Amino acid sequence: MTSSDHYLKRELYNLVKKDSTIFEFLQSGSLDGIWYWDLENTANEWMSPQFWTTLGYDPETREHLASEWQDLINPEDLQTALGNFEKHCMNPNHPYDQVVRYRHQNGSTVWVRCRGIAIRDDTGKPVRMLGAHTDITQQKLAEESLSQSKDYLSVLFDSTLNGIMVIDAETHMITDVNVTATKLIGLPKDKIIGQECHRFVCPAEKGSCPIADLGQTIDESERTLLTSNDESKSIIKTVKQLSFDDKEYYIESFIDISDRKTVEMEREGLISELQKALDEIKTLKGIVPICSNCKKIRDDKGFWNYLESYIESHSDASFSHSMCPECSDEFYGDKDWYIEMKKKKGKD
């Protein structure tokens, strides 16, 4: 038996026909307004008391005229409603069902779902229109608030300097990334979403994920990020678990520390070089093996070096060459120019 044939439905119809209190209960208890429009005399339209109280008006102050509500409905929504009305009159299968905005007596907006059905004569001509209002203002306000919250979170998501990935905890597939993450990886968002997280983050840990496989927590831990050209970047990563819509997700947040790592390596190299230089300088303070004849010095690798070259390589000292008087006499004592020079100096 179909719903339309059910005996209780027929019984309810009969009760509505016989007892007006049944109709009053239905229209006051389950709807936010009923209207009944005379399509043969379109100026006339009956509106229930709930129709007006929903909009903040005293029903006793309103007339049963179509112009009463048409003056309060949003002009754009009025055109939509009249357009659907004409289509429904021409084709019963076209639903008369839309959401419209009314101006409340206090100036606020009332969102209403307005539905109706044309009542036709024996020839199929629409002669009346029966409609119902459902106040959905709170639902609309909640949707608007949610939309604003999403916009707010979206701005935060994409403006942070941290790269962020949202990962399906079960499949390990990336479901969302922010702008910073796309820049660090070097791929557009649509080329990252749908990929397995280990394609980009912690590639060496596939199959032994600290979170999913080992039950660990990651908080500001140093890990590796692979870019689109397979370049490795050092990152500091934090992972949090989130439940949403009965699914588990990992929220991975990471910072690129590649530049910092490079600076640290350069600093360590410089420290090593300074330490080596310091160690070499300290060898001059110990016992230095020197040839008693030619005065060459043996270095720590067993090679013999000229005195000046050894000292220059192990200290900041440098040399200029000249001759002492004794050596000058020994080498040039029998030279006339040297004898003349000495005589001249003696006279001076």
C-alpha cells in the first residue's frame, strides 16, 4: 500500500475537512506561515497569523493583499519567486520551491524557504496557489558563521610561514597543503594532494612511520623534505593527530632549516680550521727538530723545511732578507767596492 492510500492519511484528510481545529494545529505547530493566493484575482491573498509574526508584525495590522508581502521581500528574490511561479503554472512538474529574504519589522533579514503548489480547475488552469513558509534564519546565520570561520582559518592556513600538510591517517595520502608547503616542495597544490606523504616528507621512514607504525610522537624533530627535483631540505617537523568527520588525520607542520644547517656546517668547518691552525702554532712552543748544520727544520710529516718557510707556515711572521756585518765581510771583504764603502762609512 502506498502512502497516498493509507487509511490514516484519508482519515486525517477527513478530520481536516470536518474539524477546523485540526487545520489550525497543523499550520501553527509545524509551519512558520501559510498563504493562499487567488490567481483569478491576484491582488487578494490570505496569509496566516504565523506568516506575519515570523516577520515581526501584528497580524491584525496587515491586510490580506499580495502587495503586503511583496513590499517586504528582497527585490531580487521577488523576481526569482515570480519566475518560478510562472514556470510552475505552465508545468506542474516544475517545483515552486526557493529560499527568499524578507525584511523583518526591526530591519533584520528573515530567511524563508517558500514552497507552494498550484490548484487547478478541471481544464488544468491554475486558479489558486497554496504555499507554506519555513523560517531558516538560524540555519543561514550558522552557515554564514561557518563560512566566515572557514575563510578566517583559510587565511591563517595560507599565511603562516610554516609548511602544513593534512594527511589521511589510514591511507597516508595528502588531503591538503598550504601555500608555504607548495613553495618548499616546488609543486602546485593539485600535484601534491593525493600523493603519499612519504613522497615528500621523511622518505626514509616509509613503512616505519614514527606516528602510525611505531606509536611515537613527533614534536620539533629534525627530518627531511624532498622537493620536486629530488633536492633534500632539512626541516623541523611537528605532527598532531586530529579527528574530523569520523576520520583520523595527521597535521604536519614544518620549518625549512636548510640555511641554518649550512651556516652550522660552515661554522663547524671554520672552528676546525682554527683549531688546526692553533694546534700548528702550538708546535712552535715545543721541541722543534732543526739541522745543526743547514738549520732546516723537520715538520710533523718528516719533511725538512727551510727555517723561514717553516716559521711562515706555522705563524703570522714573515721575513725580509739582508746580511749581517760578519757575513758581509766574509763574502765581500776582498771586493774593491766593498772596501771603499767601508772606508767611507768609517770617515762618516
